[in-house]
Amino acid sequence: MSKAVVPMLAIALLGLAACSHKAQNETAEAANTIAADANATMAEAIRDTDAAADQAFGAAENSMDTASNKVGKAAKDARADAAHALHDAGNDIED
């Protein structure tokens, strides 16, 4: 090392050692604030994800209910058509 670097290194070390308790507290408070913000962001993301999942499941449930109702109506109509066809066939046999 050159002779000029030694005094600069000593000054830098003194500067680090001279960090006040106040500066250390402020740094710790800043770290706590960052951690709190990260936790709040994660909590909001979880709430948003839960809401989106609930909405998607609700929409899927409604679609399945609609499809079930349509299948039920189609089955009822098919039974009615079959009953009419059998009735007509019975009448044709009697004639």
C-alpha cells in the first residue's frame, strides 16, 4: 500500500467507528419500516389472490348450475317427446 492510502483508510475507519447511536437507530428503524411495508404488500397480495379465486370459483359454480339446468330441461323435453311419440304410436296401432 502506498503511504497516501494508509491515512485515508484510517480516516474511513474512524468515520465508521464514529457512527452515532442515533444513526444506528435510524438505520434500524428504516429496516423495520421496509420489513413492515413488505409484510403489508404480501398481505394485500394474499387478499387479492383470495378474492380473485373466490370470484373465479363463483363464476365456475354459476356456469355449472346453468349447464345442469339446461341438461335437465333437455332431458325433460326428450322424455316428453318420447311420451308423445309412444302415445301417437299407440294410437296408430289402435286404428
